[in-house]
Amino acid sequence: MTNIVKLRHKVEKHYEMHGAPIKVISTEPVRNGERFIFTVKLKAGTKESLIFDRAADIRTALQVPLLQPFKDNMTIKIVISCRPTVENSLCKMLLSPTVRRSDKMIPISLGYNIRGDMFFADLVNLVHVLYAGASGSGKSMGLCCLILSIAYWQSADQVNLIIFDVGANSLTAFKNIPHLAHPIVKDIKTAVHVISELEKEMDRRYKLESDELKSEPAIVSIMDEYISMILNFNNDRKVYGMTDSISNLLRRGRQAKIHMVLAAQDPTVKSMKVDLGNITARIAFMCARFQNSITILGEGGAEKLSGNGAMLFKSGEYPKPIYIQGAYVSQPDVNQLVSIICSRSYDTGRKFVIQVADMLESSTYVSEAIELSMSKMDKQNELANVIIWVLGHEVISASSIKKHYNMGNRVNAIVDKLHDLSIISDKNHNQPRVVLPKSIEDLSDEVIQLLKRYGYDEIQISYAFRSDV
């Protein structure tokens, strides 16, 4: 059993060692003594922000799996556990009577709060959600729990799902659920078609009377690996403004019962290409950088999470991010839950359905979009290769790129793009251009995402800066 007196003294000691002296004034055991909540008083000179900023270092120093400060009204508290956090079962949440007794219209299971209690949110109130964090932090599991929550509790005539899984395979388990308005989107050409149809549906719903709209099913569009997906359309207005359409859906979707869920790896404002102000609900898993946490939450903190599904959740109801241990479900349980969902009988008379683009080859709109997007992918791949080669030089010229890659006049467009990405300096008469980045830290997130998209990992990117390769 944890010696609570010794633990309290250790917490006070380490906070003092880290320049933020506090006094524990009360202790509350929760979860049958699995964890404790300390109510603390700041000593003279201690800034409130330091209690949160030093938490990750103190957790490491104490070698405990959980140490997380939070605010309860105006009181600062610290939850701490010397045992691993084990309560994260999605299945328990799905079977809980709590949701049935609640007034939530589209409940979703996020996980377990700081006290270890189940935490549910209502997607109708959240409207749109951003799921974001580093690779392996728990984003895909979070999306999995979101989809299962909706499909398990809602019928196919109440909520319809559109799942974008371009360049990933994390959501293929849901390919047969009856809630899908369209088969899981796996490629760019289909994404163009589906987003266009969703935007048309939004416009149609805007013309409905209030009573008519109430009878329409809600539509939840889930986009995994969002940044990687839109890289193919970056700055290409000819592909019918894909990000403009997404921005339009974010801006106007609420009144049409359309919800957008975007999931991204370490996003920045620039890489998202949409107005994040229209996404008021944010879920930040562990981030690689402080700047990514700022993009997601408007403040730091997510970069100090321990991973393994730990998240900070922010919404209109919770303007100050709160800590949640994200729900978890094993693959066998996913398969079993999907089987249960698929075995149910649903009235699909009101279901929103997007026509599969089998017969759209004759459509000028789609064929041109496909051609443009495929051409864009080839150009992006070539650009990634050129960037890697250029990073090994101090100066570069259009003629040297042209000679090395045996290309024609398209080299001018590539040079312009290198300049736009801050890879090379401004033009100075006929002088070679200076290669600006000196290490991987000098590259923008947009460039790093582009390089990763076409097969370069961080080790290879760092290695490219060596002049002898």
C-alpha cells in the first residue's frame, strides 16, 4: 500500500527543488486507493503556471505513471498514482447505463477523467473535433473509439458516417458497418468526389424547413491523416478547392447537422490549410513539439503527456484543457463489436448515401480532377527528391538541378517552389541561390510532412544535410 505521508512529502520536496514550492493541505483517495488527489496551496513566490510546467519532470523524478495537476474551480489539485493506469476500457463505457440516462444526442466515449471516472462528450455540442498528436500517441485508437461509440449507440438512420483513410489502414475494420454513407475513402480521386457530394448535401439541407431538417440523419465525416491527404492538393486551386470545401463544411456544417472530425500528426496552423477557429473541440495527444500543442490547444502541455492514449481535451464546455486517459479497445474486441453492429436490423429509408464513382469516368469534372491530382502526386514526389538532393549543398542553381535530373523547363517551377518553401534564398541576378536550412530543425512542418509522405524518414532527412552524400 502506498505510504501517503511519504508520497506527499516527496511531491512537496520535488516541487521545491524545481523552483515551485507548494504545501499539500488535503488528500483524497480515489478509485479504491489506486490514486490520490492532493489539494495544494502555493507558497510565496510560486506561479500557478509552474505547477503545470514542472509536472512532467516531477513525474519522471518520482518514477510514477501518473502525476497530473488540474484546476477544480479556483483550487489547484494534483492527482498522483504509483500504480499503472489500468482503467481505460471502451467496452465498459459502451455497456455503461450512464449514457442511456443522459441527454446526450450523439454521445462519444473519450476515456476516463482525472478521478478515473468515465468521460463522455456529446458530438452535437462539440460540432467539429480536431484529433492530433505525434505518431503512436493514440490518435487512431481515439478515432476507433469515436466510430464504435457512434455505431454502437446510434442506428444507421440516425447518424451516417463518412470515413477517409487515405494513405493509412487504421480504420479498415469498419468497412462493412451499415452507417457508412460511402465505402471507406482510400484514394484521392474518391476524396474529391465525396467531399464535393457532401458539400452539395449541406447546401440542400440549408433549404429545408426546420421540421424537415430534424428528420435528416446527422452526418459525421472522419478524416484520418488529414495533413498527408491534403498535401496532394497544396496550393493547387485547379483541384476545385478541396481545402476551401472543407473550410466551408467547417464553417456552415453545424446548421446542416454535419460534423467534421480531422485527425492530424503534429499539426501547425500552416499545414492544416483551414481556419481552426471553426473547430472548437480539440483533443491533443502527446505532441512532438511545444508548437504543435499551441496549434491544437492554444497553449502548451500536450508535449509533456506520457503517451499511451493520454490526452488533453478542450471544448466550449471545458475552455481550460482537462486530462483524460483515452479509452482503449483490443482488435479482437473491435471485430466482435463490429459483428454485433452489423448483425442489427436498421431502417435505412432516411440514410444519406453518396453514389460510388464507378460510372463517373465519362464525367469531365471527375476525370479532370483525377488527372490533375495524379499529376500533382507525381510532381510532389519529384519535388521531395529534389529537396533531399538540394539540402546537401550550400548553394544551388536552376541549371544544376536541370543537369542532375535531366529535366526541361519545369525546373523553373521547381525552383519557385523551393523558394516558397524557404529552401533557397531570393533570386540575386545570375548568382546561385543559397540553401537556407542547415539542419532538420530549420525545415517547416510542411516540408517534413511532404518528405515523409514520399518515403523519407527523419534519419534520412538529417543525413541529407551532409555535404559528402
